[in-house]
Amino acid sequence: MKVIVIGAGLGGLTLAHGLRRAGIDVAVYEQDAASGRPQGVSLHVDERGRSALRACLPPAPFAMVEATMGGPREQTLKLSDVDGELAVTGVQPSLARPGRQVHRPLLRAVLLTDLDDVVGFGAEFTRFEQRADGTVQVWFADGSTDTADVLVGADGIGSAVRRHHLPDVRVVDTGRRMIMGATPLRAVLGTGLPGLIGDSPASAHIGGTTMVVAVLRFTESPLAARRRWLPALRRTAAEIEDYVMWALPATREPTMELPPALRTIIGEAWPDFTVTLRGGMIPRPPVWPARPVTLLGDAIHPAPGFGGNLAMQDARHLCEALAEAHRGRLGLLDAIGGYEDTMRRNGFTKVGA
Ligand SMILES: Cc1cc2nc3c(=O)[nH]c(=O)nc-3n(C[C@H](O)[C@H](O)[C@H](O)COP(=O)(O)OP(=O)(O)OC[C@H]3O[C@@H](n4cnc5c(N)ncnc54)[C@H](O)[C@@H]3O)c2cc1C
């Protein structure tokens, strides 16, 4: 069996590892260059994402991811301005999302390790056709083509695979805009905030502005973890340091209302890691018949804030289904249909579920 995956994001790369471990021939095509696009510095990984990585990655890259996660995040603290000083004034049970933070560019580098013969960069998918023999032929912007038994659209919220496969499905702009950034921990130690909140994320609602902050202190330094687990890792782990990630609604000049500690965190941020997020969602479409073309992650159910976990979870389930078909235990379309039922159940549940 051969599988073509469009998109070398979190879902596509997790799937590629899993398929290769299952003995399935896989080719990933990515439109960007190997350096990729800025997607922020931090990713909150919950049990869905973590167990997908455990299932799909070879042991050494998975150990590298585990070793470099931040500490466990069990609760979200409430921060308030008390007499001009920031203080923890409680916990916010409704915001609890157990999990741990990972450094996103490091995770991407780990996911790309040992996939040189699988991932083709600078390859923009344009269209596909299902052929009479059941295989799928895909075309790229430079006119080249490839053919496989299965095509997977892991090409994110603007998915070109989805546009061809399910043309009635539309992305709806939710109107929500967030600014997310990250700041070196060393630059804000003097504010006292890192000691105050530990490994827990914290939310401050002050003067009409809500700001979320969280610290990532690497459990093991990326440099030491690389030496121990993944010497083949290309990225220079030495340049990666502990940081504070933060998020704010993108409204007009909210920062003046914030206490000095939070303003310092914003002021000292790495400019290259500050991004504005546009909220997009896809209303649950009617069930579609299984074909040798399928979708995962943001391409079919974008979910700002936890979409990465859903994409990796989809990758795991799709990999398990295709492995069953590869071993002859399920027909290919039954395997894809079963995966899509599970993906629809997981991906279109209520936000945050
Ligand atoms: C700043 C920020 C913070 C976030 N924080 C979190 C978080 O803490 N936890 C969480 O779970 N989620 C988080 N998310 C959401 C998460 O990043 C996405 O849900 C996740 O990346 C989706 O994974 P994916 O594999 O479906 O798509 P993507 O990661 O978007 O990958 C899609 C890939 O497909 C490629 N592509 C697109 N079109 C084509 C084409 N025509 N041909 C070839 N390649 C193509 C793109 O270049 C891209 O590399 C965050 C997002 C942002 C931007």
C-alpha cells in the first residue's frame, strides 16, 4: 500500500511516522520550505496528543519529546492585581486543561528527524483524480504528479484537498482574534511572576483585558536530551531556552491597563514568535461516503488552542485503520470509513471537550 500525505504539519508528520512503522510506503508533500512558517513557540499537549505521539513515533524521538516537555499543568490559576502587586487569588476550575507544554519548533524538528526520504518540500498540491483502478493521482503546482492507493489531506485550515474532496464544506470566521507570544524567562525573572505561578498556566482579568501566561522550564535541557536520545536531530538545541508564553485578545491597545509585570512580559517578547490567530471553524458536515481520499486535523475540524492534539489523535487513528487494511484484516474503504466515523465523533465535539 502507498499513501500520499499533503502537509508536513503536526498531523501529517505524526501519520508519516506511524505508517512507516507499520510497513506502509508513505510520501509527504509540503508546500513550504523545510524552515516552515512561524506558528508560535509553544504547544499545549494533552493526553490525546501525547498518546498519539507515543503510538506513532519510534521510541527515541518520543523519548526526546517527553524529556523536553515542561512540567505537568493540572490547573489554571487566577491572577489578580492586589494593591498594585500581582497575586494568585484562586484557581479557575473551568479553565483546567491537564497536559504539558512543548516547544513547537523543537517538536517539528523532532518530527522531521529521519524522514528525509519521505518528506518533499516546496511541493504545492493543486488537485487529484481518482483513477479507474481505484488509485488516486495527485498534481502539484510545478506540473509533477504522483499516484497512491490513499490520499490524505493534512494540509491545514485552508486545505486544497478538502476543497476538491468536499467542495460544499466551508470555513467560517468566528471573528475571534488572539495575539500569542513568548518571552525568554531570563528577561522576566525580576517580575516575580515565574516563581508565583510555577508550572501552572494563569489567567489575569484586569481592567477589561484577559491575559493568559505560562512558563515552560525544560524538564531536561534540549541539548542534553538531544545527546541522550536523538543525536540525528538537526536543530541546534543549544539555542532553545526556557520561556514564558502568553496570549491576549487582539483588541485596541489593551496592554496599558495591565500591571507592570505583565507589560514587561509583552515588552520583552521575541518578535519572531508573536503571531495573531484568526478563529476559524467548520460546521459539522453531513456524513460523506468513504473514498480513498480522506482528511485529518485542521483540514476538516480546525480548533484553535487544541487543534494540534486533535490532528495528532486523527493521525494515530488513521494509521491504525490503514495498518489493518494493509494486513488484509479490513477492506480499504471500510478502514477509511471507520476512521472517518471516529474522527467526526472526536473532531466535531464541543470546543474544549
Ligand atoms: C500560535 C498558535 C498556537 C497554538 N497553540 C496550540 C496548542 O497549544 N495546542 C494545540 O493543540 N493546538 C494549538 N494550535 C493549533 C494547532 O497549531 C493546529 O491545530 C495544528 O497545527 C493543526 O495541525 P494540522 O497537521 O492539521 O495542520 P498544520 O499544522 O496547519 O499543517 C498543515 C501543513 O500543510 C501545508 N499545506 C497547506 N496547503 C498545502 C498544499 N496545497 N500543498 C502542500 N502543503 C500544504 C502547510 O504549509 C502546513 O505545513 C495553535 C496554533 C497557533 C497558530
